[in-house]
Amino acid sequence: MTETFTTIAATKIKAGENFDSTFSDANYTTAINHAEATINVELAVTDVNLITDYTNLAVGVKEILGAACSSLAAMEAINYNASSYQNGSQAARMLNYNWSIYKDAMRILKEKDKSNFLRSF
């Protein structure tokens, strides 16, 4: 499959410099696809598939979706081999950082005004 909401490069940045290099680009694509599906279902905007309708979204919405998606996918990469980080607390900080970005982005997208905007295109 392909990436829609974010790129492999953006996800690698969020995984940090100590991510396990054996987590291949194909693994990143799979992680991004998992994240995209999760976001699409979690937002559950009636009659809108954010993946197939992505090109019609406003730039700001795309940026928020990208932030959420890259953070969620990066968490999968970090968890693939957390021992590749300097210590357990570094991996935990990376996971907490990405979880915070993901939850904040999803909160913004779930607000009624945003949901109505997403339905409007």
C-alpha cells in the first residue's frame, strides 16, 4: 500500500535517531497504513473516508492528520525494538511524546467544528 497522511521520513524523525534500522521502509508503510486506518475509524465521520477523500481536505486538516499519523506510526516503530534506544527511559519518553501529539491532534479533529468542516467538502 501507499502512505496518504504522512511520509516514511516524517515517521522516522518522530521515532528518533536511535530507532532500529532493521525496521524497514516496508514496515514503516505498514505502520503508517495501520495508523491511517485507526485514525479514519476513530474519527468516524459519517460518509467520509479520510484516506480516499484526502486530496479534498484543507491543508491545515492534512497537517493535523499527518502529525497524528506519523506519531502513531512512530510508536509502532519504537516498540518494534525499544532496546535500540540508549535506555528504557529514552524509549518511554519517545513513546510519551508521540502519544501526546497523537491524542492532541485527535482531540482537535474530534471537536464539533472540525467534524462539521470535514463533512462539508
